[in-house]
Amino acid sequence: MTVQLPSPSPRGPSPQFLLRASVAVALVTIVLKGAAGWLTNSMGLISDAMESFVNLASAMFALAMVMIAARPADEEHPYGHHKAEYFSSGFEGILIFAAAGAIAWAAVARLLSPEPLEQLGWGLALSVLSSGLNAALAMALFRAARTHRSIALEADARHLMADVWTSAAVLVGIVTVGLTGWLWLDPVLAIGVALNIAREGVKLVWRSAQGLMDEALDPAAQALLHGALEQFAASVPEGRQLRFDDIVTRRAGQRLFADLHMHVPGDWSLQRAARLRDMLEQTLMDAVPGLRVTIQLLPLGMEARATRMEESES
């Protein structure tokens, strides 16, 4: 029997609203950082502006994937469309790699032919303003990602925070260039930007791949699941007569899955066993919000065919 906990009604902005806001903020930061790079002639600030184009493309793609993931299950997709969010995370990681390569290429050219910086005051002010917008949006996205269990929101938030820290490093470097006159430091900072965002891109692609391969629930959720099983066995009179095994978990976007076997005495009536199974399902769903659980009933002393095949193969 499979039971799914009704979808909660998370408070706060919806994922679609936040991703639309991310698109708008990306457009604003492109203008602000582009103006900062043009005013200062700084390769570091220009590379920062180039990353904002990645933010824009990523937010637009994430919005499309979140809208697809929100579609209800249908005949062709009986488990829903939740895995669409993993494509968003992977696509964002690939875009980051492309941006890192472009930034590094331009930075090496500037390193070979250094150029003086100009109008640092205005350029730095515009860059600080755009970084503040990105930081505020990233915090909102992190909160919503936890509420909605959305990898698309989390990926966008992580990328924005990487952008914020990158901008901070660039600002410190630009100030240093202005004070010391070390023109070579500006393109070196741009190369550092490229390496930093490439590292973030690796994380996003890896996370996306793991999700598409049905990664198990995180250790905290699994601990809650096993704790709920122990609590259930201790709280019902028949607990000592029960045995649980073959516990398998996976995550698909916002949805969490758990499959397990519950062994009961063979002389029990089906009604008695089914009653306990229903109680256990509710206990597990209360312990792990958003969980969809499937429990197979088996008599004690009997293993599922799949289990027997695995044991014979090993």
C-alpha cells in the first residue's frame, strides 16, 4: 500500500515568484556591473558582469523547470515531474563552466597587456549595490529551498552567494590595485573569479547527477525514518512480533520515497496486519514531512523474492 502525505502549504513566496525575482535581479545586476566594468576598465569587474549573464540564463531555465516539476502526475508520468528540477541544477553548472572559460580567456589577454583603471569610486559603488541585491535574494532563495525542498532554488541560491563572495574579493582587489598601482593584480583577480565559479559549477553538476540517479535520502532524514520505526515498535503491543527490513529510500526533486517490508506473524488476520501497517505509514509520514511510503506485508520467516535473489547472487 502506498500513502502520500498531503502537500503542505508553505508560507512565504512561491518558488515561481522567487525565480521571477531572480530574473529581474539578474537584469538589474547586468546593468550595474556592466556599467561598473565600463567605467573602471577593470577586467575583474567585467568578469563579474559576465557572470551575471549566467545568473540570468540560470534563473530563466530554473523557472521553466520548476513550473514543469509542479505539474501533477499523469498517465505517462505516474510519479510526477519532480525530477525536472535536477535538469535546472545541471544546466546551471554547465553554464558556469562556459562563463569560467570565457572569463579566464579574457583575463589572460589582459594579463599579457595590462591597462590602467579609471573612475574606481563610481564603479565600486555600483558593484556593491548589485552585490547587495544578490545577497538579499540568495537568502530568500535559501529559505524557500528548505521550505519547498527544491534543488532548483538551492542551486540558484548557491550560485548567487558564490557571485557575492566573488564580487567581494574583486572589490578588495580593485581597491588594492588603486592603492598600489599593481595592474597585473586586476586580471589575476578575474582568473580567480573563473576558478571559483568553476568549482561551484562542479558541485551543481554533481548534485544534479546524484539526484537523477535516485540518491538516497540524506542522513538526517534516514535517521528520522529509522527512529520512527523504533518508536513505533516500542509503542504498540504487537511491536515485539514485528520485523522491518529491506528499507530503501530515494529522493526525486521535492518528493521523498521510502519502501520497506513489515513482517508479521503468519497466523494474523489480514485486517489486523493492515491496521498496523496504516498506523506505521502515518507514523513515518509524520516523522519525515513529504514522504511517500510503500510497505509490503510479509509473514515472519518469509523473504521477498527480490531479497532471495540478491542473497543467492552474493
